[in-house]
Amino acid sequence: MPEAAIDLAPFRVSICGLGEMAEHEGAGITHLVSILDPDWPVPTACAAIVPPRRVEFRFHDIIDPVPGHVPPRIGDVEKLLAFGRTIEAGAHVLVHCHAGQSRSTAAAVVLLSQACPALSPEAAFAAVLRMRARAWPNLRILEFGDGLLQRRGAIIAAAGNCYRQGLDRDPLLMQALLDGGRGREITAALGR
């Protein structure tokens, strides 16, 4: 059974990982944001929704450049926001990445922030966390979204609380994230 969708925007948003996509069949999904590693095959579950109602991104889940990896770029977030502007009221958007934890949750926060300018970043993160308790939104995507939406650091500041909750749930996560080059997210979590 898929987790509940976010109903704060004029459209519904659901988030999942690759292994959960089949659970969303029959859930009235009208639009798809597909975030895949550059060499990952297109999941067969994506075939039901075709462009322009489907947008695909190809980058790794990293926040700083790593040799041999493709980071999210500002052009990716510009493309996400352009796609968001085409989503009509009443639509149901599924945002997926590999695990439904980092890239997809960051994309959902950015989409919600654009669709609901009066919604505080804290409320956007709270909604995503209610749906995906293990959310750890990709900071690089959030940084680009914050800048493009002219939020003056508000989205990034609110991310710190989301990261703190993640560390409270799983204190061992800190070392894994540090080892994985995600130290800037840990810094945000610790409020430094």
C-alpha cells in the first residue's frame, strides 16, 4: 500500500522509491517525476505516463562534485520547476528516485514551495516527513530550488530541522553520511 499523498498544493504529490512504483498503479497518478542514476534503465512502470506528463532526470545522489559521478545541476532544478508550472489543479504527481529518500524528497519540497508560495518551508518539510519519515532531502537540489524560487535561504534553513529529525531517528546515519560526502547536510542538522 503506498504512503499517503501530500495534499497541500493544487495537486497531490506522492513519493516513492523504485521498489514501490508498482504500489502506485491504480492510484490515479497523472504526472511523473523520474529521477534515476545516469546509467540506470528506465523502469517499466514509467511507461504508462508519457511526456509531457513525465519528466526524467539523470544524476547521482550527491551534493558536491565527485569524480565519475554526475551531480544535480541548476538546469535540472530549472527543468523541474518548468515541469511544475505545467501541472494542473487536481493532478496527482508521483516523484520517485532510487530509494524515495533523498532526490525525490528534495524535488517534492521544491515543487511544493513553487506551487504554494505562501507555504512555509517548515510546513513543506513537515508534509514530506509525514509521508516519508526517512526523508533526507538532497541539499544541492534544495540549494538550487531556494535560489531559483528566491527564498533567500529559508528552504535551506528549514532543511536543518529535517536532517536533525533523521539523526534523532538513526544516530548511526551521521557517520555513513559523512563517509558518503554529505557533511554539509550534517552541518545543517547541527545548526552550524
